[in-house]
Amino acid sequence: MESVKIDMETKIIKIENVKHQAAAIEAAAAVIKSGGIVAFPTETVYGLGANGLSAEASAGIYEAKGRPSDNPLILHISDMKMLESIAAEVTTAAKKLLAAFCPGPITLILKHKPVVPLRITGGLDTVGIRMPDNDVARALIKSAGMPIAAPSANISGRPSPTTAKAVYRDMKGRIAMILDGGPCTFGIESTIVDCTSTVPTVLRPGAITMEMLAEVLGRVQLDGALSGGDSIPKAPGMKYTHYAPRVPLTLLEGVPEHMADGFAKAIAKFEAEGHTVGLIASREIAEILQHEPTYVYGDQGDIDAIAACLYEALRSFDDVPVDMLLGEGTTDKGLGLAVMNRLHKASGFRTIKV
Ligand code: TXA
Ligand code: MG
């Protein structure tokens, strides 16, 4: 890979009130319009934004992230007119999803018009389109007056950032500006739905759950590669290593009643082998184990809370002297499907059944 310059001054601008800070939003939009990169908050995770209709501007994103060039970018829009300017056809499924969930944490895959550069789509005839439900994001897109291409604002392979501080940690010196809109509400990336297939297909689970989609669409399926099949994932990004903490993570999976015992045994085994172990676990398990260091990710079964801090949990061990992590699995129902998808990827599918 080409060497990346990391000597740029990266400005962080705190946005407390979009209406009162129009000048700051305009300054960020000016960076985008001139071909630069601005990191911005969304309701899912922070994005790394550039002019979505410029191949050259988007090339800067791949460089800053160290991202493989065949992995396409999502275009972020602020209104339906922008959608019509880039989508060749808005399918029936897409219309239903737009009405039910947009703006919100969902990305629609649709056939694109020729204005969308090949560099953004990785050469596919489709493009991911998303209308974020976040004031700062919407104001930025509106002020730029164009779709903004944005992947999650992490170095490729690392956990996605859910705070401006986490963005700064990965992107310092690599991008011009970070808009700090506080922590993200959902904490995991949008649900991706392929709206071009006969049966709408979820390529990446997220906060808009299978159950919610089924209610609106009737039929919906999970991409075979996600449900344990060995087919190649349809979202090119899903085949890469992802969300990896600094040290290896092993996931404990099983019923809550067996968790504490499973953890105790695993900790004893790994410590006997000379490892220093960190834990990511529920409050209930942490209270029983009294192990240091432990990141408490929420109450057992409180999936909303767990999703919101999952990536912070993985990043929290960046500077802690441990050489392995043990994480507590959750249910895979509802939002749990997305949480377990991210935990499986973060652990490279290393699991212990308890
Ligand atoms: O919540 C989100 O979606 C965040 C925020 C910033 O909006 N963005 C995000 O982007 O997660 P990124 O680039 O980190 O992940 C986008 C995923 C990748 O796995 C990519 O391969 C897939 O979407 N994707 C993009 N365009 C696609 C297409 N035309 N067909 C199939 N998959 C696509
Ligand atoms: Mg990403």
C-alpha cells in the first residue's frame, strides 16, 4: 500500500447546537466541497466523509483508512431529491423501507445512475444509500449540497468509532476536521438491505432488526454468508477482518446461568498458561467474578445498552496491559443478531461454548 501522510493538522469542532453553529457546519461543508475529508457523527457510528460524486475525493478516504479499494462506500443523503439523483430505480421494497425507517440506521442497496463514480461502488452496478438520523450529519450533507460518501471513521480492521475521541485516535494527522457531536446513539453500523434482489436481503444486521423488516416487507432473508453458510458475503466489506481489538478476543457463548462458571474456568486456564486476561462482560457476571480488568458493557440482556458501548469496550483495552480478552456473548434475537455478528467478527470466530 502507498504510504499515507499523517502530518495534517486535525481540527476537532464541538457541535452543541446545529442551528446556532451554522458557520462551523459551513466550514466543514467547505472542506468537503474542496475535496477534503471531514469526520462526522451519525446515529450509528462516526463516518469519514468526502464528496460522494468525486472519484478523487473518495480516493482520499481509502488512503486515510488504509481500506482495500474493492470495498465500496455508502452515500449519505439529506433528502429524497438526493436519492433520486443517484438511484437508477427505487424498488417497491426500497419505497417501503424509506417510508418506515428513513431517516434512520438503515442502508439501502439500489442500482445507481452513471453520476456515481466507479471508485465509490468498487465497480458494482449498485450503491449503498443511507439517510442518517443525526442533526449534525444532515446539516453537513445539506450544506455541502451533495451526497457524502462515508465509511466508518476507523483505521481499516479496527472497531468503528462511536466518539470523536476514538476518531481522533485513529485519524489524527490523516484528515482535516472532526465534528464532535457527542457519543453515537446506537453504537453499531446501519442495517444493510439489498433492495434489488427478488427477496430483500440483509447483508449486515443492525438496529433495524430482521423482525422489524419482516413486519414492513413481509418476506426478508439474511445473506447466506451471515447465517453460517460458506457462500461469499454480498457486502464486499463483510469478508474482511473487522472490529478487531488490539489483543485477541475469545467469546463465551451459552445460557446466562452457565456464564460465570464458564468464565471462571477459562480465566483459570489462561492464567495458568501465563496470560494476562481482560474481560468484557455484563454487570451480573462482573459482580460474581470480581476480576481486574473488566469492562462492564451493561446489564445482562440489555442489548440496546450493550450495542451502544460495544466498540468502546473493545477500544478500552488499547492501553491496558493484557494479552488476551474474554467476552460474554448475548442472545442473537432482535438487535442481538447485530451485536453477535460484530462480536464474532471481532473475535475471528474464536468461541468457547459454556
Ligand atoms: O452506519 C453506517 O452504515 C456507517 C455510518 C458512517 O453511516 N457506515 C459504514 O460504512 O458502516 P462502512 O464503509 O464501514 O461499511 C459499509 C459496508 C461495507 O461492508 C461495504 O462492503 C458494504 O457496506 N457496501 C457498500 N456498498 C455496497 C454495495 N453496493 N453492495 C453491497 N455492499 C455494499
Ligand atoms: Mg466500517
